[in-house]
Amino acid sequence: MKCDIIIPIWNQPEFTKDCISHIIKNTHSPYRLILINNASDHKTRDYLEGLKNVNGPELIMMCNDENLGFVKAVNQGLKISSAPYICILNNDTIPADGWLEKMLDFAEIHKDVGLINPQCDGHLDTSIEAYAKDREKYRGIYMEMNQCQGFCMLIKREVIDKIGYLDESFGIGGFDDTDFSMRAYRAGYRSVCIYDSYVYHRQHKSFNALQTKRERIVKENEAIYFNKWGRHLRIAYVVTPAEIRNDIRLKEIILKILSLAREWCWVHVWVFGDIQLIGKFKDQIKELEMPLHQNIRYYFNQGNAFFSKIFITAFVMMKLLERSFGTKRRKRYDAVLLSGEDLKSFINRFRYLHNAVSLKDAGLAPKEIVEFIKNNAGKRSI
């Protein structure tokens, strides 16, 4: 399982040296370094040239006359890579022991996984080595991601063959990894973050080194991405005590939550019930072997098993209005999924305040729900 490791480099010689030395020390499977020098300063250039004269890993180096940015540099590397696996890696990372092997092993076992991230932070109270060793107890545990991040992204060769390279319309970088993940998803691949592989990332050190304001670049690329794919929906899912008691309905809800998340929706699940009912909900998640997912958040509202409709309605309205007038206005809910006609009618009556579609989800497939929400945005809910 050979892997080509592509590292775009623009200055930062100490970070670059730290990154490459840890790759050499902590990588135990066959690999080749593909280094893309984006017109770095002389100190960085001298270090990179020196790598050619040491008895180190197999190495390919490309030198650009100007800084082409992260995306174009990665594509240069992708075009000359030939291994069955490719890892895009930032030069401001520190890979821990066994980082690559753990991702490769996971990829080999899970045929539908196309993109993999390692864990990237959390060791600040201990050494990288000690923290990485402790992560070994999480072998096999992972979280599904709608998008993998480009700081360290393992890619199967077959994914590149099907969807191509990074989209260079994203310039020096930002949202290029989100776009790539979306295209991989459309081609039938899952993206995951595994919990036993660790690569420390000095967040955005390469990006922040640019004189151009990072905020402006992110905003511009966000607009490019949303123009291409549309904005992802935010859905609130109301689960009542009566639904938890109904075994068939409960299973339907839990499977639908995962399916909506896999449709790139953010799903916030508001669960109402006493300690026994909430326990039943959690047990059903385990029984169905539902994986962790980046886009799912559970909020357990524990209390009397017979929550009144008034309480649930007031709670839902409060949460909707928080997103409409509070600090999270950019993250308004697009829809509320529920079962009761009374609750739906009440929420719909005040839609002019919160703008969320209210929808009874029973009997509807996830794709139908998504299409309904998109088609009824800005219209009165039915």
C-alpha cells in the first residue's frame, strides 16, 4: 500500500523541517515525498535542496517561479503521483507515530470510504508522542464527515480517477477541500475522521502567513462554493415521548437522522422524555450501530415522560427565535421536522419571525424531505 505524500511549501523552513523529519521518523509503510516549492525564500529553498543529498525517502521535488497557492500546487503533485493512495499534507503539521499506516489500514477495510482525516489537536496538556499512543485505544472508531479537511487528507487513487483534481477556482485555498469532499460524495464515497491516527496541525499557519486578509479570501471562496453547490440545510428534528415509545417509529427516526446528515444537512435532534425514554433512544442508536456523524447534534431534554404540547412548542419556538435574532443568525434553521399537526400549525403561524419550514416527516424519504425544504424556502409551509 504505497502512498504519495504531497506537501506544498511556501517558506516556513522550521515548520517544514519539523514536518518532514517527523514523516521520516514516524512513517513505517512505503511512501514517496512529492514536495512542491512555491517560490520559497532562500533558507527554505536551501533546506529542500539539501534533502536531495541525504539517504532519505524516495523524493520528487518541483520548484515554481512564483507562489501558485495551495490548490494549484497540490494539483501539480496529483498529476505526477502514481501510488494507489495519496496524502495531501500541510507543511505546518507534525505527524505522530503510525499516522499513515492507521489511515491506510482503515481505508483498506472500508471500501466505500474515499477520504480520511486523522485527529489533529488535543495534545496540548501532554506530548504529541504520549497523546498519539493513548489514541491507539480508539482503533476502529471513527466519525463520518461530510467534508474532510485538507491539512492531512488521505485519498484513494480511484477517487482521483473518478472526480479529478482540486478545483482551481478556489485560488490559493479555502473551501477547495469542502468542494472535493462533495464531489467524492456525489461519486459514492464516504469521508471519515479516524480516532487512532494523530497529526498535529498548527492551524492556518501557512494561510495566515499571506499578506492578503484571510477573512476576505474565505468569504470569496464561500461564495464560489455556495454558487456551485447551494447552501447546506439546517434542520431541527423534534422527537416526542410518544414517538420514542413506538419502536417502529423510533427506528425510522434514527435512520432518517443519519440519512439526512449524509445528504449534507446539519441535523439538530431535540429529544423529549424521562430518563427511561431517553435511555431507550440511546440504546436504539447503539442497536442500529449508527456511526458518529459530524453533522448530527443531540439535545436531550430530560423530564416528565408526559411533556405537555405547550412545553415542547415553547421550547421549539425559543430555539428557532434564538437562531433568528441572536448571535447565530447566519445559522438559522431552514426546517423543523415533527409529527404533530398542532405543533406544525403553531410553528407555521409564526414563520414570518423564524422563516423555518415546518414539516411532518413520517412516511417521507430523506431525499424527499430535502427537496421539499428547498422547494418551499420562502413559502408558507404545507
